[in-house]
Amino acid sequence: MTSAEDRARLIEFVSTLAPGRAVGPDGDTLDLDSLALLQVVVYLEQRYGVRLAAHRIEPDDLRSVSGLVSLVDRFG
């Protein structure tokens, strides 16, 4: 998931979960509650066919768009 288009699609999806605050002003930092994070995990699993529940995920992996991209790249 290294393409700019995939990253933009992920940012667009995340932005729908918490309009106006999901993605920080730097375009990378995430500000999501636990329910929104679960929705992101389900989205990544369905869109990219990666089973994140089968892997150890660190909290830092869920704090930024870059962290999410890295998860998919590592386990996808």
C-alpha cells in the first residue's frame, strides 16, 4: 500500500470517521477514538486482505497514517 492513491484513499476514509479532526494538520497524525480505530482496522482488513488480528500491533502503529500504511506493508 505504498501508492499515493492508496494513502489518499485511507486519509479520505479516516476523515469520514471524525470530520474536521481525524487527521491532524500535518496530514499524518490521527485523532480517533477506540470505535473509529476498530473501523479503520476492519477497513484495512477488508480492502487489503490483511489479518491484523493475527499480528502484534503496537499503539504507535495506530497513531498516524504512516503507521497504518506500515502495518499493511508489513503484514499484507
